[in-house]
Amino acid sequence: MSLKNKIDQDIKQAMLAKNQDELRALRAIKSMILLAETEKGAGGELSDDAENKLLMKAAKQRKESADLYREQNRDDLLAKEEQELTVIERYLPQQLSEEEVQAKVAAIIEEQGATSMADMGRVMGIATKTLAGQADGKLISELVRKTLS
């Protein structure tokens, strides 16, 4: 079942349950999917990889907004962002822990024979492809930088 179909079913469930917070988050996800499908050059139906990238982007936006609201002591807006993030994370693939990401990054660095920061670009290219959808790019970058320096 595609992500779009899952979202449609969950929207119906949220409507029946009269859960407005969840409904708002699900509609935002569906809107992103529809926009991506109708973009110029898009072939209609999204691939699983494209759906994951879309969800990762949405989750990242919610995290950044939540951090900003936390700094500004806007608890009302913070709660909404965290609720939407919780809903989005249900559809993301299982995220790896920091230790698991570190182990995979170390294996990639060893496999590539990388020894210095000059090799960071090559390692990052491979690591982001390998860990796509499983870890945040910022975390991967931090771990690669820490390991190579």
C-alpha cells in the first residue's frame, strides 16, 4: 500500500475520531505528496525513496520550527509542531540510533580508506546514500567530521 493510500485511510479515521490535531498533520502530509506528484517533470506516482525524502523534509521542518518556538517560549505553537512531528514520524522508516549510525560511518570510512578531512566529501556522498531515510543528514555529517578529524 502506498503512503498516499495509508494517509487517506488515516485521514478518514481521524475524521471519525474527530481528532483535529492529527487531521491537520495528515492533511499537511497529503498536500506535500500531491504537490510533489504534480510538480513539473514528476512522473505522477512517487517512489518509496521520494516519499521518504518528503517525510524527512517535513520532519526536519517541524523540528526546526519546534526549536525556534522553544527558544521564543511559544508553548502554544511548540505543542502543535511536536504533535505534527509525532504524526509524521509514524510514517518514516525506523531511524537508527546514534551508535548505529556511528558504526556504519566508521565502516564506510574504513572501506573507503579515508584518513583526513580531505576525504569528507567522498565519505559523505556514500554515507548519505547508504543511510538515506534511516538517519538525519546533520547527524551523519557531524559523525563523519568527528571521525575524520
